[in-house]
Amino acid sequence: MKSVFLFSLFYFHTCFLGLPGLTLTASVCKKITSQLIGAMGKQDDVSVQLEALDILSDMLGRLSGALVSFHSSLLFSLLPQLTSPRMAVRKRSILALGHLVPCCSPALFSQLTEHLLTELAKGPPTLNTRTYIQCLATVSRQGGHRVGEHLEKLIPMVVKFTGVEDDELREYCFQAFEAFIRRCPKEMSPHVATVTQLCLKFMTFDPNYNYDDNEEEEDSMDIEDGLDEESDDEYSDDDDMSWKVRRSSIKCLEALISTRRDLLLSFYATICPALLTRFKEREENVRADVFAAFSTLLRQTRVGSNTWLNCQTGEALETVLAACREVPMIVKVLHRQLKEKSIKSRQGCFCLLTELANTVPGALEEHIPALIPGIVFSLTDKSTSSTMRIDALTFFHVLLLSHPPQAFQPHMQVLLPPVVACVEDTFYKITSEALLVTQQLVRVMRPQGKTVTAGGFDPKPFVKEVFSVTMKRLKATDIDQEVKERAISCMGHMVCHLGDHLGAELQGVLAIFLERLKNEITRLTAVRTITLISASTLKIDLSSILPEALSVLGSFLRKNQRALKLGTLACLTALVTHHAASIKPAALEPVLSELPALVDEGDMHVSQVSVTLLTCMAKACPSSLAKICSSVLPGIFRLVHSPLLQGGALVAILDFLQALVLSKTSNLGYSQLLKSLTEPFHSPQSSADGGVIHRQSYHSVARCVAALSSASPKETPATVAGLIQEVSPILSSRTVNLYQKIAMPVKTAASCALGSMAVGSLNDYLPFLLKEISAQPRRQYLLLHSLKEVIRSSSLSPHVESIWALLFQNCECQEEGTRNLVAECLGKLTLVNPAQLLPRLKQQLKAGMMGQEGRVCVSFLNVHVSFSPSLGAGQCIPSEPQTSLVGWWKDMLHIKRLPKLHNLLEKNENIKTFNSDGLIGTHLCCAVRSEKKSLSVCLI
């Protein structure tokens, strides 16, 4: 009977894993769950119990949400299994509880957590304590943030058990800490210091081994001879479990580093030195974890991939500087381990150094001589695995990319042979990585733009060796795709940097490139390689392959592969820019015939690159454009009028139009282009969509017209005059219509705009402005603001009389604000010609009515207030005695409502300056003290 039941469980488990649909699977699981719970409780039959737990774990892992009605019974059936004497039962129970946690209710989750806390508080036997701590870690990993609300009770409990002399229990405690940190980083903030101290304490926990502090100094006496010998004193004990404590504490530190970027700077002060000292860890697996933790610290420091550091650049700079300070110590500790027998340790070293080179580019420049022996050893050692060589080549490639070429040139004799040997390796991955490194070594031999003997380094002795091994891979057709592409790229760099050393071999290489260009598999890499060679400062002669290459490249423009299309356009641009003299117009016809279809708003980036190519053609081969004007220009003009045009595509079109005008090509002159650009605005029905032209089109066309004008200075005055004449009749009226808007900021802006327009063209706009002031009483206030802008910013000598008369006509306006604004305008207008207008202002003051006298008084004050004492304010009325001035103001004091006068006297500093200079003196103060005390206070 027992065997039959067990067979049934096996059969169901197999069927469950193969059930096709979730609905059917859920239905079956609901029917079998009760039987599984009963089977799980059979303490006398462990095999049945284990199989039932396995099935429950799989069911909860896949369909926990469909078994909600069974969650409570499952929880209360699983909890007793945590105290089972069988370790396998306990582990499977923990696994099942972990699958139950994500979908269980908050109440059940709290019951589970409280149960674990209660049992731990009882001080159970060590065996049970381990199980409960393991269960806590699993629940935290699966439950996520829900554990956060229980951390205040959990953390002290787990911290207490780290003091128990049991290595496995300590390991589980640190695994629980790691789960807490990764799942609840915010809630763990108050406990970070405690956990960090525990990790730093137990990462050195090795009671059975005595680390000699002077070991490095003693062993460094003869590194070369001592590398092949293993230490006779190395400790080995199968019963020692302390390494698990060290590893779990280091993993906990790694979790802390990866989740708390805000504490990165403090980690460099506390965790970084501790990790450096553990590079000497005797256990290989633990040492690999030390390297991984330190790599995480460097990775978090990398500014380019760290959003938090990007927001706080000062903090980022400090962390990078902290990493730089640790570089000498890192190299000192690692350079010996790079030549050890341990493959895992060397891989960890290379991964760490790769992160360091990416995090702080150039930081290893001074230490390259110390690193080169380790690199060479990993590439040449016969016992080295393929993975080890790939890791060494990857690090070497990153090192070459992140450091200046001059740092490697003295070591070329040592570095090149092992890399060349790797290029000839039979394993394609090693060959591929070696070709990448060789490509960078070619750049090291002669950086772009340097002469043959720049810096005292001559690459000639190394050219033949590199060329032969790369050529062998380039000619081979039965090799891996990745190797083919990297061989093409590597040889392309050789031609670009060392093409003058290849001699007769160069034409053979170019012929192979042409063959690879025709191959569908390698054509994209070949296109990029030809682009690189075309832009070389060595001016490589490509005339032997140019006609056929241009024909093939033109056919690529019809392909649907976008990357190929963009690469082809970039290649053609480079060829036209740098080799225009070798290109015949007929050779460009296959390219020109394909370009019109590429200038379309469907793909703005392709359009931008296509227009850039046309610009280069207009500059280098203007005659070739005459044939395609009828097909290309309509597409460009459609793009200009498109609402999608902006950014780089718009800039490319501006450059093209300027180049087109400067090329002096027939039928492509300034007037023809200007007419084509502006024609849709005169006949909107001719737009692309047959409707109203989009607002963005006005901006684009305006930019294009400005670009054309800047390229044709002689045509600019006529164009500007024509545009002004075209818009003048409607611009001023439309601006005035904005006065009807509800929003006051719009009205104010319109008023200022009309005044500024009048400043730029007085003869066109000032008569209109004066006419509107007289004809539109309801808009007078805003129109007077426009007039004030004109008076303040322009030379008005021919128009003074008309403005003067208009202002005095409106002195008696019913609105107080308008009268005050008229007074301000009169005061500012007086400053245009004080010698003539100031006496007239005085006459108006004496002869006018009461209301007008008040306005004139304010105008008179505006005259003085507007003048700065440094310009001689008092000199504008040299013939007027001070007493007369005071008299005018005294006569005005009986006017009961002069708020504008009061504000001027109260706020303007120039009045006080005149008073201190004696222009007003004490006469005014005495005169007004009896009648308007507030005014005297203002003046004082």
C-alpha cells in the first residue's frame, strides 16, 4: 500500500509538471491539495513526506494565487515540519513556505513572522535555531518589503545569535542580514552600522589559521622563482566551517554596497581597507567573493552608470578620488596573484582590474609595468584554461582603451607575441578577443595623426608580424562569423594607422575589402571599415576600388536594414569629403538615384544623414547635384514644411541650403530657393496635406530663409525689405487685436511688442500708433504704453510736434490711469529736447486748467526724475532760479489728488539727490510743511 501511494505521488508530480493550461492545472491542484496536506503529516514515512513537500512547493510556486483557500491550512501544516529531525524535511518545508509567502494575506504573513520570533525567543536547540533563521532569510527574500515592519524585532534577535559559537548558525544569520538589506534597504537604515560592524568582524574570522603580516614582504624577494611552488604551510581541514562565515559576511557587505549608494564615501573609509586586507584570504572561494565585493564597490563608484552620483557631482568626485587613492594598494596586492596557479583567483583579479579601469580611466598608467607580467603569464601558460585567456584578453582590451598609447609603447616587444599567438588559437572566442586587442595595439603603434617616429617609437618592426597573422584570418572563409568581422575591422585599423607601411600589399587588402563588401554576411562590417579608412589622415589611395564600391554602396541604400543604410550614408559622406578628387560624376549616379527616396519624414535620422551627404556633395562635387535637383529638392521642401522637422535634421537642411547657394549651381540660386520655401504660405492649398500649414513650418521656413540670407549678404537687404513690406499692413493691426485678450500679460506683451516694432520702423508704425490713440479711447491706456516705449527708445526729432499735440489733447481723459500715463509720456518727451520743450511745459503749467496743471506738474517732475545727477540734471534749467521751481510746486499743492506726484516724490532717489545738491533746498520743505506734510516727509 505504501509503495502504491508513493507511486501515485510520483505519477501525479510528473503529470502536474506536464499539464498544459493554468485553468486545468489549478482545478487539479485544488482537488489534490487536501490529500497532500495529509501525506505531509505522515511522520513515519519520510519518502512520502518528502515527495508531498516537493509537489506542494511546485504547486505553490506556480499556482499560489489559485490556492488562496488552502493557504491557512498549508501554513499550519508546514510550521510543525520545521522541527522535524530530518534535515531534508526541514529544507523542503522552508522552500514551500517561501513559495507560500508572496501570495499569502498580510494576516498569515504576520502569523508566520510572529511564530518564528516566538520560537527564537524561547532559545531552542541550535539545530532548530538554524532552521528558523534559514526560514527567516527565505521569507525575507520571497516576501520583499513586507518584512520591513517586523525588522525592529527581527534584527536584535538575529544579532544575538551571531554570538553563538556555531559556524553554520552564523552563516545563516548573515544570509538573513543579506536578505533584509536587499529587500528592505530603507527599513534597514537604522541597523546599517550594526550589520557593518558584524560583517567587518566576522569577515576575518579564521580561528584555525594564523595570517603572517610579513608574508608579502618575505615572498616578494623572489617572485619569479617562487610562483611555481605552493606554500607548504597552507592549512587544510575538512572540518573547518569558518570559511562559510567569512563568505556569508562578505556577501552581506556586497549587498550593503550595492543597495546603499548614499553611503559610498563612508564605505571607502570603512569597508574598502578591510576588503583590501582580505585579498590574502587562504580559501579560494572566499577570496573570489572578496574580489566580487570590491568590484561591486568600484562599479557603484562609476559615475556614468550611477544616477544618484550624477545628481550630486561633488559627492561623485570625492568617491572617484577615494578610488584613485586605493589604486597603488590594489595593484600591490594583486600583481602577485595574477601569476598564481589558481585560475579562480586570477579571474577575480582580472574582473576587479577591469572594473577599476572602467571606473577610473588612466589610473593604472603608472602601474602598467607591474601588470604586464601577469597578463603575459595568463596568455602563455599552457595550463591556463580558455576562459582564463579570454578574461585576460578582455582586461587587456579595456586597459588599452582607457589608457594613453604612450604607456604601452615601451612594452610592445613583450606584449605583442602572446597576443599574436592568441590570434592563431584554434578556439574562435580566443581568436576573436585577440583580434580586438590587436586592433587596439595597432592604434598604440601609431595613434591617429602621428608621424612615423612620433614620441620616439617606430612601429615598423612590428607591422609585418601583425599584418601576416591578421591577413591569414582575413582571407579565411571557413571561420566563425565573429572572427570574420573582427578580422576585417582589425585589418581596417592597420590600413588606417599603418597603411604607408604596407606597400604593395595594400591593393590586395583593398580588393579583399571589396569582396567582403559584396558579401551579405560581412557587408556591414566592410562598410564601417571603408568609412574608417576613408577618413584616415594617411590619405589612403582608394581609386582602385572606388567606382565599384560606390555602385555597391548605392545598392545598399535600397535595403530595408536600417543599420546598413545609415552606415552606407556615413561611408559615402566620408568618401565624398576626403576623396572627391578621385570620384568621377558618373560614379555617383547609382548613389544619387537612391537619395530622393531617403529624404522623408518617416525616418528623420535617415533624412538627416542623407541631407548631410547632399551637403558634402554640394561642397565637393557641385556639378553632380544638377541632375537630381528636380527629384531631391521637392522632398527637402516637403520636409521643411513638415511639423516633425526640428533638431539635427533642421540643422542639416540649413547647412545644405547654404552650401547649395554657395555652389553657384544653375537653377539653384538664392531667388529660386527662396521662392520654393515661401510659396506654400501664399497658396496654402498647395501644402502636402492640402490643409492649413502647421505652426512648426513657419519656424522651420524662417530658419531656412535666415540661412539663405546669411549665405547671400547681397540679397539680404532686398529680402528684408520685401518681408517688412509684406507683413506691415497686417502686423500692426493683429498686434492691436491682442489688446482684446482677457489675460493681462498678453495685453502687456502686445503693447510692448507694438512699441518695439515702431522703434524699428518709425515711418511705418508711428503714424498708425498715433492714429489708434486718437481713434480708440478704450485702448488708449495700452496704446500709450506702446508710445512710451517709442519715446524711451527712439530718436523722435521729426515727430516731436505731432506726439506733443496728441498728448496734450488727451490730458483731460476721464480715466486717472490714462491721464497719469499721458503725463509720463510728456515728461519723457520733454527730455528729447529739454531746451525747447521745458519752457513750453512751463507755459502749459501757468495757462492750463486745474486738471491739466496737475498732469503738467507730474510731467515736470518726470523731467527731473528721469535725469541722473551724473548727467547734470540741474543743468537742463539753468535759467530758472531755485525759488521759482519751488514756487511751481507750491502752487500745485492745493490739488487734492496727486497720487502720481506723491509716488514720484516718495520712491525716486533722484529727487533726494537734487535736494542734497541744493537744487530744491529747504524752500520746498518749508513751503509744503503747512499744507502737505506727507510730501515734505517724502522729500526729506
